[in-house]
Amino acid sequence: MPQTAVALAFLTVLGSVGAAEPEPMRLFQSGRDGYPRYRIPSLVVTPGGVVLAICEGRKGGRGLLGDIDLVVRASRDSGKTWSPLQVFADEGEHTLGNPCAVVDQMTKDVWVAFTRSKGSDTEEGIVAGTSDERTRVRVTKSSDGGATWSAPVDITATAKDPSWTWYGTGPGVGIQLKSGRLVVPSYHVKEKASVYRSHMVYSDDHGRTWRRGDPVGEHSSECHVAECGDGTLVLNARTTEGLDRRTIARSTDGGETWSAAAKDENLYDPHCEACLFALPPLNNEPRWIFTHPAGPGRRNMTVRLSRDEGKSWPVARKLLDGDSQYSCLALLPDGSIGCLLDRWESGNYQLDFVRFTREWLEAKP
């Protein structure tokens, strides 16, 4: 099974980590290594135990526009130390963004899905259908722990409906189902509609081909998914209009179709990306975690714990005070949990890496 090795590793090291306070560090500092701004975190652990921290390197120092590359740093000691920055996807003056990593535990490959748009096109123009080009979808993979990456492959023809204008992969992290299917949570806008909808992109042949699933409701966008014990997928998405609560839907066919979308009254959403991540069960009890700005607004990054596959979130602890925005979670090789997040600080976005343990999360503050 794809997650067996991860679960065994988690249980082996569980007793070696304690309830220490979270350990934040600045991992991508805007203005360094040739990029005026970094944004949009993706965090994943390779089958060989290498932690890969991925984000956008924005050469123009602005939003999702202009010359933007995808960059990565690697750690071989569960996030204690990191390699220098490496650029792994670059198309000159054009915009690459929304990285979403997913690991194939069977082939040991790490895939990163991302989007490409013309550098002069804005999101508003693409959504409206007035841009020179529409967003395209691409994937690249590494088979050596992130040291080298394949030439990007364009999967737009099967991952995107021709009527869709704007498109986003993730951002963040996808999952591999018990069946072996690779699932990349994504979202899009249909021409003349200007309404964001979530959907999945999936592969049943280890990344050789990719297909798209049906849209999820309306006014949902950046999303993550987790797989229940019975194989049901739970989607947790950013809400783009209306209530400041997360959008939830369920799929019983691996993300191809979805139930009617609903709002989770227990999960605050300042209309921002958040991360849902399933840890290995403990004593046959599920352990799902969720990070988001707990508010008010995009402030106070908080991690929550569910023991019933997202039906309730009785445990919550604050990771960081102050501004906090996008986040991505990973189970680290030493049994601790890593969170890569971006935040506005000192007049720019910065990306911090925070380590914490399950014991700290479940301890009474």
C-alpha cells in the first residue's frame, strides 16, 4: 500500500520526539538569491527521506505576473538544515506558479504539477477571457530526491476543459490513494462565468497520463484532499465568495465526481488557502491535521486536529502570531510535522518553516 512505509516510519520514531515548542526558521527570505519575492509554499517528503520545500521565485517582486520561476530547497535531516536554493522550472519572462507536489510511493518519483501563463497576462484578464493566452498545466518529476528534474510536460489537453480560462494546481500537496492513483487538487474558472470551482487532476498510470474530474460546486478554489479509511475523499477548499467558512465536499470515486458542496461551520476561512493533511492513524484512530489563518483575517496560523476524519476539530494550537497566509504540511522522517508557510513581514512576503510534534499539538496549552 502506498502509505505503509510512511506509517511504519512514523510509529517507529514516535517515541523519540516530545512536546517541544514549535521551531520556526526563515527558509525563503524575499530579496535574497536573486528573487525580490517568494510566495506559495509546497512541502513534501521523498520516499528516501529528503524534505523538499518548494515555492515561487518572483523576479518582478509582485503578484502572480511576469517572470516567475519554481525553486526548491532540500533537507536530509528532517528540516534542521537546508541546501542552497535550486531553480527547477524556468520559462524566461513567463509565469510559472501554483506548485503542487505529490509523491508516488510505488515508483519513488516526486511529481510537481504547476501552471504556466504568459508573463504579461494578469489573473483578472485570464479569468475574463481577455488575455493573450489562457493558463496551461504542466508536470515535472524528480527520481533522485529533488537533485534533478525532468523537462516539464504539458498536460493541458487532458487536465483542462477547453472552456476554462484561469487554472490553478493546488497549490500545496496532492495525495496517493490506496489504489495507487495520484491526485492533484486543482481549481479553475469557466469562460464568461467568472466563478471559481475546485476539481481534481489524477493519474492511474504513475504519471504517464493525467485526467480531470468534475467541478465541485461554486465559489471554491485552492483546495486539499484527504482519504478516509473507507476510500472516500474529503475536499477542503478556499471559499471565494460568501461565508467566511471552508467549503467541504466528498467523493466516492477517487475524485472524479463530488457530492454537493457545503460549508464547515467550524472552520474559519478568511478566503485564503489552507492545508488538510492525513497523518497515519494512531491505535486505529484517524489523525487529520489542518492549518489555516484562524483570524481575524489572515492572521495567527493555527493547526487543528481531527480524530474523526474531519467531522470535528476539537484540538487547536497556534503556530505563529501575526500575519499568516498560505501553508503546506508534511510528516517528517523523524516523526515530527513540518509546516511551510508564507506571511507578510517587513514590507514583503517571507516563507517560514515550522516544526512541531503530535505530542505538542495534543498537549494542553
